[in-house]
Amino acid sequence: MRVRTFEGSLDGRGLRVAVVVSRFNEATTRLLLEGALDGLRRCGVEEVDVAWVPGAFEIPPAASHLARSGRYQAVVCLGAVVRGETPHFEYVAGQSAAGIARVGLEAGLPVVYGVVTADNTEQAAERSGGKAGNRGRDAALVAVEMATLLRALQGGL
Ligand code: INI
């Protein structure tokens, strides 16, 4: 039996990455963006383009456009949906997550979910650089690992 194993890495040299970030709850999303840019920089990613959209609901169409452009090896999606602020939390959060997943599958690219969903602004702060880490940074590392995995699979299958 021959077993082959494929893994990505955190070596982002040679990668171009797009980031889509939403303005709604901007105090949180700016911190997610800072975390993501720091993560991408530390991985050695050479080129990053950032696109701002109004809210988490608008992330999927922008991500789709960027993913289908052929210019990027990964797209990082950043947003913050806070339950306390909206009676339609489930719709905004659910549609955003489902849309982001669909864009990735349709484009065959890592389109990474870095949207914080929180019950209140304190929880959102914890997840954007507070005691629960920075989801933007986490999403950036996932983007690099998945982009390098897909590259390895492309060259190795
Ligand atoms: N968008 C968010 O990104 N976060 C939220 O918490 C939020 N709330 O609370 O409603 C939110 N709503 C706006 C939504 O994303 C769209 O921009 C809007 O519905 C227009 O399509």
C-alpha cells in the first residue's frame, strides 16, 4: 500500500491574498483586519488587496468577484455580527456564512470565514485581539495553509 500525505504550510511567499472586510461594527472589524494583515505579513505573503463592504451580508458578492478574478490564491472574509444589535442576527450571520462557504466551493479557492459572531460587544472584543485571540489573524493563517495545500495537491496528484 502506498500512502501519500499532503499538507499546507505557513510559508506565504509567492501568494497573493484578497481580504474582504465589512464596516458594520467597525471598531471590531478594524482589529480583525489588523490581525489578518499581521498574520499574512508574518507568513511572508507578498501582495494583499483589501476591499471594504458595508456589512457582513455584502461579504459574499465581493468575495465571489475577487475569487473568480484569478488573481488571488485565497480570500479572507472579515466581519462582526453582534446579536444584541439586531433582531435578524440569525439571517445576517447565517446568510453571510453560507454565502462565504458557497463562494469558496464554486471558485475552488480557499475563501476563509473570519466573521466574528457574538452575543454582545464585549464578546466581539474578546475575539478581535482580546483574551480569545484574534479571529482575523487565525483566518489569515488558515488562508495561507489552505492555499499552500491546494498548490501541493495541484502539483502532486
Ligand atoms: N451587518 C453586520 O456586519 N453586523 C451586524 O451586526 C449587523 N446587524 O446588526 O444588523 C449587520 N447588518 C447589516 C447587513 O450586513 C447588511 O449590510 C444590510 O442588511 C444591507 O444588506
